[in-house]
Amino acid sequence: MTRPPALTPLSPPPECPARHTPGAPVDGDAPMPLAAATGAPDPREVYRALRARWGNVAKVELDPGVHAWLVLGYRELLTITRQEQIYSRDARNWRDLNDGVVSPRSRLLPMMGWRANVLGADGAEHRRLRQPLDEGVARIDQRRARRQVESVCTELIAGFSQRGRADLVTEYATIVPMLSIASLFGLNSDEGQKLLGTLVAVFGSADDSQDGNRDFEGILADALRQRHSNPADDLTTSFINHPNLRNDEERLQSMAAMISAGTEGVNAWTSLALRLLLTDPRFAARMHGGRLGVDDALDEALWRDPPMNNQPARYALADTELGGRLIRRGDVLILGIAAANDDPVIRPDDAASEPGNRAHLAFSAGPHACPAQVPARLITRTAVNTVLHLLPDMKLAIPSEEVAWHPSPWTRVPKSLPVEFSPARIPVRGGERAAAG
């Protein structure tokens, strides 16, 4: 991704005073690397320690020498998501990027750099670019989509059911959303598999993130070229024909926003919900006893471990104050969604969880709240329901503390969930399929 042009400097407003809690750290204290939280055995412990040290707005390190404010408080997070006139999504306002502190080759840019889509715009421009996404989601036939997802899930489970063992991440949770969402855009399974590999690099924000982003956009560019010549009943063609999208760059980036968030988000949500059911005996017992439903498990997973633990980003358009911290014009703020969900102001006791409570911020809030919450829940619910129904006695094959995580400062996705179960032959469409292995 090329470096966006620097914005014309504006005269900064007068400084606002910052309140400081007695004993709180000063700005010179060394900030914690953000990835240290998402990779921790229990990120909530890390976020609680940050809150105790900093309050509800903590300084963290994104890369060596690149700092950000991590918003830990529920109310503070609502403030920055609802006040786009102060906290912009447009990364061209990022001071460290414009000043060269962040290199144009930085591994952060595939996730944080400006894109010509709904994620990088505010106000009227955001509404223009969001309308095609909202309309695209609205045109999805939910009954048909549920049947298709259930068919995908059943065939995947049939592929390993006779073995009596499987990895619910690599053999299931990562594949279901990839096949489901890619098909909405007219992409075949091979293209979907390639997309999946590129997104692992993008969300990892490691040294291969720029290469992954380039390959990801290349697959989408090929899909656009094909649909210009051969229109079809899919979202790619819908974006080509939508009057709000003015050129192929906007169409491609709109596709990128929906596919990346949907594939990675649903993969993480499915994996984390299954992990919760496999590692928390009390929660699993309540569910199997009929006191909780699958949707309750899905929501509890969003409270405890939202797929995007930390979401980039907002950029301050003026000097302001948030959570007692002085935020300078051009500072970057990261949405600490997992930390805000754990804010004692709104969730004082884990044991007090109420079934059906969806006040979590897993889908963000404000104008940029996720537009695809309904299809994301449909895919995730179907994936979890199907595997629980077809493999009712599955158990985690390793101690819960040995579950490892993909490295990322943003997402929290298990590398694997190895399970064991009674071998079975699963009927699939067109007869019974013998399992591989």
C-alpha cells in the first residue's frame, strides 16, 4: 500500500489541560507492546493491569518507536466511536505517518493505512461508501444462506468424522466463513483458500503483511475484471453496478472491507465460541442442560474474547481530553474492545452474566458499527450448532492452557482446537461420504 499524501497542516487549537490521577504514570513511562495482550493466556488480566496503571486510556506500543492510546473504558470507547468530528477514521490524519515515524513499508499499514472505502471515511463520504455494503447485506437471502452454510459445515465434518479426531480451527472454523463469504462475491473455493492465506498475513501485522495485502488485493482485482466481462448474481457485480462506487479502486476496497472483516471475524468468533464450550465445564453444563442456547454461548464469547480484541483506529483531529489523558492532534487511538467489555463500570462480576445481554462492543459502535452483524451471526450460529449436533461427545484433546494463539496485536484466534469424539459416518447431500484419513 502506498503512503497517502500528507495533509495540509492546520493551526492547532489551544492545549487543553490533562487531569492526572495521583500515582498514575507520566507519559515518559515505557508503554507495553500491544501484541503482548492479545497473545496472553488471559488478556483480561493484562487489560486490568493496564487500567490499574493508566486508567481508562493507556499508552501502548504498536511497533518500536510507534505509540498509540489504547482506549480501555466502555464509556470512553463509545465517546470516540460516536464523535467522528473529533476522532476520525481517516489515517491521513495520523501524525506519525505524515512525519515519517511510520515507514511507508511498515507492517502496520495493511491494517491501519488509509483505504478508499468505508473504513477510511467520515461523515457524508462514509455514508456514501457504506450504502452499497448495507444494501448488499440486505439482499442476502438468509434462509438460503443458512442452508448453504449448513451444507458446507456438514460436508466438512463428514470429511473427518470417521477419524474420531480433528482440528476444529484448521479443518472447520477457518474454512466455513471463507467458503460462505467468498461465494457471495462469486469466488470459487480455490480463490477463497488463497484469500484465507493472505488474510492471515494482513491481520498478523508481521513482516509479511504488505505482501499478504498485495496478494489479497490482486485476487479481488481479478474478480472485478472477470465480472466486468461476465456479470453474475453476486456482490461483486452488485458493487460494479452501484452508483455510489465511482471506480474500481472503491469497488475493490469495499470488497476488501467486507471479505476481510467477515472471514477473519467469523473464523475467530466460531473458534472462540467452541473454545468456550470445550474449556469451561460450568458454561458447557448450563448449555447442555438446556438453560442456555447457542446464541447465549456466542454472546458470551463476544463478551470474553471478541474476535477483534483491539480495533484500529481513530485519529484525533484536535487536541482534546479523554479519560484524563491529553490527546494531541494527530495521535492514534486503538479501540480496546476486549478491555471495554471487561470494564467494571458495566461488567463488575463475571458470574453476573445475563443470557441475551448484547451490550458488548464486539461489533464496535456509532456510524462505523459492523454492517454485517446479522449474516455474521447466521454463519457462526450455524457452524457451532452443526458441529455440536453431529459430534455431541467431542472433547478437547489437550489441556485448555495449551491452546496457542495466532500472533497479532488485533485479533485473538486459536491456532488449533484439537478434539476427540466417537467416530461416525455423517450423511451428506447425495448419500453418505466416507471420511478421509
